[in-house]
Amino acid sequence: MNNFDINKFAVILPSLNPTEKLCQVVNELVCAGFGTVILVDDGSDDEHKTPFRQLAEFEQVTVLTHEINRGKGAGLKTAFSYLIDSRPDIEFAVTVDGDGQHLLKDILACSKASAANSNSLVLGCRNFDMPHVPPRSKSGNKLTASIFKILCGITISDTQTGLRAINRENFPKLLEIRGERYEYESNMLLELHSAGLPFVEVEIDTVYEDNNSCSHFRPVRDSIRIYKLIFAHIFRRLFRFFKYVLSSCASSAVDLLAFWLLHMLLTVLGGESFAEGVAAVWLCTFVARAISSFVNFNLNKSFVFAKKGNYGSTIIRYYILCVLQLCVSAALVWLLGQLVSTSASWILTLLKAAVDTMLFFISYRIQKAWVFKNT
């Protein structure tokens, strides 16, 4: 690929009590041309410090140290923070396991895929139907993949892969993601999917040595952490939609109250004949909607989506959506009225209720993904 520059990539390897495999992996990366390799010593004991001391002699290698074991997620965050603060020249990061499970050719393939899909999270995905895959790895990954698909709407063949590539623009988001241990990688998928980041899968070799005995993954404890995060993520999504419903109800109440007060004011000022006219009704409707939509915007911004960004650009996007939603609603109601060949007010009102209900859910998705998207 013409746009692939290996010097723009940093390879991150968090490691706890590594074996000689770590030295082999790093040697291969350096020989392949990677100029930045970041090792995170995640609280290894004194008996396993030698690989870090040896590899630190490479000019391409930076060793970051946790005095105590904090977990793989914490190690990845330490590396991302280092890249943000100290390496402005690095545009992409590739996370790799240091136990030899990820082959050099697959690391290069994921790096090239990331360069070609810079707005995506690239995942190096294993094939768990291979006969040499340990049963606990096969069943665990397939179960988690099913939960992701059924409960979260995310289709990924390998939810627990440690081989991932992502561009620098997303490093700050990665620091905000919950989790310090293996659950961090699952939560990364949940949070980045919610943020609208596409996923790109690259099929890689499925490598297990000694039946995966070197893995520090604790099947029961770490699985519980992962599933707790999944259900917590689902709960947060449902709670946010509930807040969206409350915001819409509050805004509707403001709209009706504003219309009533304005119409009462026009009745006092202009008399009943003027207040009953078309112009007065349109004026009250327009002003009431302007007030209620402004209230709705601010409620959604601060209460529903907790948007942190430029107020001006966000409110412009919000009103673009409002105008489009209004136009689509009117057009669909008219079209459906033509299809059923009626102009009866009660039928058109029912049609409008159905159309607006549909647009209500669509508007929520658009506001979440575009209007109030954190930047």
C-alpha cells in the first residue's frame, strides 16, 4: 500500500513476567523496520526483569514501568498517554501480545489495514474453528461474540483479540474508556462502537503454544469483569434513552405551555377575532416551537448526551436536524394521506403520530452519532 509508512507506527506490548518469547517478538519487529516499540512492564517480579533490561538497549525500544501489577488495560493506557505527551510523530498504534501469539506478518497486515482505514479500529481476528484451538478459548470467545451480537448489536468474530490498530486521533478516547485489566479491551469495542467508529477485521493466524499456558487471563474472574462491563454498557444506553424520553416530554410541555401563554397574550392584546386567525396560530406555533426546541437542545446537550464541545457548531447541527425532521414529517404525512386517499383530520393526525414516533427514534440515533458526538 502506497500510504503505509512504518515509521508512523508504534507497537505497544504490555507484559507481565515475560518469557524469552518477548525478546523474540521485539527482535522481529525491529528487524521488520518498526522504529518505535513500547514495552510496558506491568509490575513483573525480579526474576522476570531481564528481558526488559535487554530490550531497553535497542534504540527503537522504550520501556515504561508499573511498580505493581495494574492490569493490561492500565498498561495500554500508560502507553497511549506516553504517545500523546511525548511522541507527536507517531500517527498510529498497534497493540500486540508479547507471548508470540501474533505473527509478524499479521502485525504488518493490521498496520497496513490501519493506514488504509485511518478512521477505523482494525482488529486482527482469529479463526476459532481451527482444530488446535484450546476448548476454553474457543467456547469463551464464541460465547462473548454471541453476547456482543445479541445484546449490543456488534458483530465481531474475535472480541478478545489483543492485536489492534488505531490512529492517533482516537488516543484521547482510549484513555477515557473504563477498565484496567482484560475487560478494558471489551469495553474498548463497546465504547468505540457507540462513538460511531467503524471496525475492520483482518484475518490472522490462530497461534496457541503450550495450550495457551502463558496467558495471564483468568477465565472466571476476568470473564465476570467483561460481562459486567457489557451489561453496564447496555444499562447506560437504556438509561440515556430514558433521559432522552424525559427531555422530549419536558420540551413538549414547554411547547404547549408557551403556545397557551402566547395565545392568551394575543387574545388580550388583539381580541378574540385576531387570536382565532391563522396568522396568530402560526405565530404562536413558531415562537412556542423556537422556545421548546432551545430547551430541548440544552437538555439533550447537558443532561442526555453530556456533550463536551463547541456550543455553536453543535446547536447548528441540532437545528439542521430539526428542520430536516420537520420537512420529512410533513412530506411523509402528505404522501401517506395521498396513498390512503383521505384528507380527514383525524386520520392525518394518526398518520402524523405514527410518522413522528418513527422519526423520534431515528432522531435519537442521529443526535447521538452526529449532533452531540464528542470530539
